[in-house]
Amino acid sequence: MNSYGLGDLAQTFLLQRRGASIKADMARLTEELASGQVSDTKSVLAGNVAYLSDIESDLRGLAAYKVAGTEAAQFASSVQSALDRVDFGVGQLSTALLAVGASANGPVLAQMSTDAENELRSLVSVLNTSSAGRSIFAGAATDQSALNSADVILADLRTAIAGNTTVSDIETAVDQWFDDPAGFRASAYTGSDASIAPFQLAEDEQISVDLKADNQVFRDLFKGVALAAVAADSGLGLSAGNQRDLLVRAGIGLLEAKEALTATQSGVGAAEARIDTITARNAARDTSLQLAKGALLEADPYETATQLEAVQFQLQSLYTITARTSDLSLVNFIR
């Protein structure tokens, strides 16, 4: 009977191949033991990966919604912060204007008009606020400022009211300029007429934080501030009594406008709360899906450790056989 064996080179290759296979099994089992999940998902799921694919697709969608939620929260917070600054500034100004006494003289009245002009500049600056490089009060035109400079606004307003000499006429001219599309909107507002796109926070959930600098609430605030800013203009030729009257009317207008501002702040606050609610719900769903994925691909730690120990024994045995084989020689065989 003929007997066939393996040559030395073939046997070496066989041992190397077996060693590589055992090392690959050891690496796989070590990874599974560390991560707690199986490496070969297809074998665990018996080839039916549709459910796993759905879970991973949902997780990718939730990751995108998480980014959108962060952007929405930051944007809404910036809007609310800007409204708070506006509320504080016009609140202080309205209080000061309503406190104008009958004995206030020219220098005092002129200083109050100067304070109002400074507040108008502050109002313009706040409404030109940006968040993460996006203008927040310019509508869809997030790449540009919402308003022209305060100097341009005041210059155009003074041109529009020139020639009016009574308190009522000046107040009416100021109101008309801010409400006329050819007035404030044409010369002061530089944003877009289109609204900024809503934030998509879930498959069927959108949040819109849409406030433009030409909205009625801001124009009403501008009316009161601007009326006080021009009250002491020498070109109008108003007496001290008329100037005081104009300043008080400006204060009353600001007080009324602040009610609409408060309602606007409340609306933004409701949007912030809604963003937090949706974000929390998305986070809970993400956790649930992660747990479902983990349960689907979970590796039994006891079984994995047992297999790893067996593979380690196989590798040690292979090293022992290899070492003994390498020690064989013709002299040893003859003996």
C-alpha cells in the first residue's frame, strides 16, 4: 500500500495558513468580547438584514434631526436674546420719556432726543444680529444685514417729515413713513420679503422662528423711538412745550408697542419649548433604537469567552507542533 505525505515546504504553508485562521478567529472573538456585539451580522440574522437596515436608517435620520435641533435651539435663543435687549432698551427710554416734566427746558429736551437717537442706533444694531453667520431678522436673506445704518434711516425720515410744524402733523408723518412700503421698507429694510425656511426637527415636525425687521412690532417700536429722536430737531422749529408733548407721545407709543413685543417674546419662548420637547423625544427614540440594535447583535459574553479560550488553546497547540516539527532532523530520525 502506498503512503503519501506532505513535503516540508507544503507542511510549512499548511501550518502558516492554520495559524492565520486561528489568529483571525482570536481577533474576531476578542473584538466581540470587548464590544459586546457580534462581528458577522449576516450569520446572526440568517441573511435577513431588513430589520437591521430599518433601524440604522432611522438612526441616521435622527442624527440629522439632532443637528437641526441644535441649530434651531441656537437660532431661537439668539432671537430671544435680541428681543430681551430690545425690551430692556425701549423700556428704559419709554419710562424716561413719560417722566418728562413741565419744567424741562431746551438742553434737557435736547438730551432726551439724543438718548432716543442712541436707542434707535442700538435697535438697528440688535436687529442686525447674526447667529452662526446667519442674519436672524432678514428673512430668507440670511447672508446680509436686515437694516440699513441708523444714519440712513434718520436722514430719510427727516426728509419725509420736513415741512410739518405741528405735533400732530409730525406724528402722523412719522407713522406714515414707517407704514408706507415706499418709506421704511424701501430705504431701511434690506432683508428679504420671503420668510426663513422652518427647521425640520422630525419627519412630521417643523418649527418656524420667523421674525423680520420690517414686522409691525418692530416698526411700532421704531415709530416711538424715532419720534423722540427728532423732537428737538431745530429744523422743525418746535417750542419747548411742543417738544415735551412730542416726547411724551413717543413714550406712550413705546409703552403700547411693548405689549406686542411681549407677545412676540412669548411666541419665541413657546417655539423654544417646542424645540426642547421634540429634541428630547428624538433622543429617547435614538436610545430605544440603539438598545434594539444592541439586542439584535448582542454577543453572549460567556459563549464568546469560552470560544476565545478554545481558540487560544488551539493557537498554543499549533505553536507547540510547529516548534517540534522545526526540531526534526535526519539524525534524530535515524536514532
